[in-house]
Amino acid sequence: MDEAEKNAPQALKDEVLRKVGRNLLLNQQIEHLLKSILGIARIEGTLADAGSRLEARQEELRTTSMGGLLKRFRDEVLTSPSEVRDEQNSPNTTHPWVSTRFQIEIAPENRAPLEADLALLARERNDLAHHFLPHWQPESFERMTETSVRLDEQLERIKAMHDRLKSILDTTREAGLSFATFLGSTEGRAAFELMWLQGSRLIDLLLEIAATPRRADGWTDLSYAAAIARGKEPDALADRKTRYGEESLKALVIKSQLFELAEEAVPGGVRTLIRVRREETS
């Protein structure tokens, strides 16, 4: 090979530089996809502050490194059937607390290759951004040709991951939109209110009291249960209209869907009886 062939032509050098910029740009797009997925993969808070919490999460992600994004993606989004996630308890609040999380259920044998691809992506992106100089040898036609081919091979891996993450983002957005639509619907609000009521301390107390009825037939006088509950925690029965949408304790018991009710005639009126609803078995 003569001296002219040893030195890479300008066209080849320009091609390598173009491919470096192309791959770096695509890596930035992957970084943006990861931030977008993680930004909406978890939404939590009260109805009043969920939006600000979401904005704070997304702001934090804007300054997270590529390595940090990949770690969070593995820890927060990827999961497998054998794993058990520890859910964070909601903070003490008198307002309904909602928490949603988007995760991909993936078998261990499929997760390992994906994590390997993510790790390779991070290494190659780091090498491209910070350690490319050893591959930049314009005095060698052979080395520059090899670098050009390697950049094209890298491009295929980047594009494959880009397409996979784009699909995950689209699915996450669709799921989030469906959930938001449901919460904004009449049925969603009713379901949310029911969960809030069923998880309230008021209903917990009534369930505890009704679980050990004084009467042999298994029924508990609602007025008796209310008196016991009030003695244990007076605040649990306070502000029922504001907190649960009903002032009547009987209406709240019916609304909770956790009790059976009966009425019993007594001198001068009617007594309301409750007992814990039994699970129906097939």
C-alpha cells in the first residue's frame, strides 16, 4: 500500500465524524425517551399536589445522568413475576392519596438479555462521548474504515433500543391517559370514593366491632357499634359529610359495601343491625 492509501481520504474522515455525531444524537434521543418513561411511570400524591409532585419528579430526571437513568429504569420499570416490590406507604394525610406505577412484567430469561443490551448501550455511549480519540486515527485508512463499520454496527443496536423504548413510552402514555380518563369519569370518581371510604378508620372500627358481635345471631346494633367507635376514636366519626359525602352513618355503612344490614322493630321505632359481609364462594 503506497503512502496515499495509508492516509485516510478526507471523505472517509468526514464520514466517520458524521457517524459519530449521528450516533451521539440518537443516544440523546434514547436518554430523552428514558426520562419521558420514568417521568410518567410513577404518579402519586393527593388530588391537590399530585401535579406538583409529578413536575418535581420530572425536574429531577432532567439532571440525571445516563447511567442513573438506566439504573432507575431497571429498578423502577422492569420487574419479573418472582419479584416482590416494597410499596411506599402514603404519608399521614386527611386527603385521599393516589399512587400509580407502570411496570413491565418480564421473565428472568428475557430480562437478562435486555439488561445486557442496556449495559452495552451505556458503555458504548460513554466511549463515544469521552473515549473516542483512540479510534480517531486519520493517518490509517484501515483503522478509519474499521471505525466507520463499527459505528454502523453500533447504530443498529441504538436504533433497536430506540424503537423498543419508543414502544414502551407509547404504551405508558396510553395507559396513563386511560387511567386519567377513568379517574375523571363518574365511575372513576365513585370507585375512588369507595376505596377512600373502605380504607377509612371509621369503617375499620366498625369492621372490628362487628367481627365480634354481642348477639348470638351474629348481628350488631349499629348504634351500639357507633358508641364503641366514638369511645375509641371520637374523631373517626366526625365531619362525615365533608370527609365521606354522607352524614348518616347508616348511609356510609351501605355505601362501603362491606356490611350486610337488617332492621329490627323495637318499641318506638326501628333498630339497624349490621354484620360483616361474607365472601361469596363459587
